[in-house]
Amino acid sequence: MLLYFIQGLTFGFAAAVQPGPFQTYLISQTVSHGWRRTLPAVLAPLLSDGPIIIVVLLALVRLPNTVIQILRLAGGAFVIYLAIEAFNTWRRFASVALAIPPGPKSLIQAAFVNLLNPNPYLFWSLVGGPLLLASWRETPLNSLAFLGGFYLILIGSMAAGVILFGTTGRLGPKVKRALLGISTLALLGLGIYQIWLGLRGLL
């Protein structure tokens, strides 16, 4: 169970610190409306991810084990691709001032923003879904541990980012770059681990 919890923490941290549409939305709302009004929006993934996870799991349970292992291999390759993208962002990192028009303000509207973000669909189809299915077949507690670790660090990190951005004006570029570097290493390790699991399952 601890292994799945740690994997959830690692994936959640990587998702929280990497630039993406939802992270950009949170920053724009913090700039426009302040961190107190923006803070509830970090809970949006708890609303928007649920339907995605259910649909993915319903599809996966109908697939043979061989296909699941192939998806794990594809998921590992996808995570390594994310690590390469994170590394490229880290390498050419520069602190850029954002000039983004204000978007919707409510939690429900923020959830719709995240529903239009392709990243959750890719993650839960290629990585999170097969991992959840495998952990559930061992024991449901493993699945709960993974989801708990994932959303604990995802929501916590985004909330901390909103508060820091709102109270200090911006996160220091060195801090952002360091977080991206940690994310790169974490994603690379997890990608290799997923490929190893997929190969072990096929063999």
C-alpha cells in the first residue's frame, strides 16, 4: 500500500508543478481576483476527474491482461516523454510575466476548464487507469492509497502555489526551476518503472 501511496504522491506532485492549461488558469485567476477567491478552484480536479476515471476503468476492465500490459508500456513511454518535455522547460526556463484575460470564477466553472484540458484524459487512460486497476485487483486499499496520495499532493501543491503567488506577487524563478527539475527526475523514474512493470507482466 505504501508503494502505491508514494506513486500517487509523485505523480500528483509532477502534475501540480508542471505548466499546463489548468495551472495557467489558476495563475490568471490569482492575478485577477486574488488568492482567497481563487483558492477554492484548486478543488476542481476532484469534480472533473471523477467521470474521466470511471469511464476509463469501465473500458479497461473489459480488456484482456495483455492489452493492459501494453497500455502500461505506452503509459511508461508517455511519462518519459513528459519528463523530456519537463527537462526542456527546465533547460530554457525563464520567468515570464503572464498577461491572461480573466476566466470563470466558480468552482463548477473551474471544473469545466479542467474537463477541457487534455492532460487528465491522457494520464488516466495511459498511466493512472492501468495502475488503479492493477492496485484494485490486489486490494481496494491500494487504489485508495494511490488516489489519496495523488490528490493530497496535487491539491495541496496547487493551493500552496496560489497562496504564494497571491501573497508574494510571484514565485521566485529559482524555486520554479528547482520544482521543475525535481518533477523531471520523478517522471523519468516513474516512466522507467511503468515500462518495467509492463514488460514483467507480458513476460
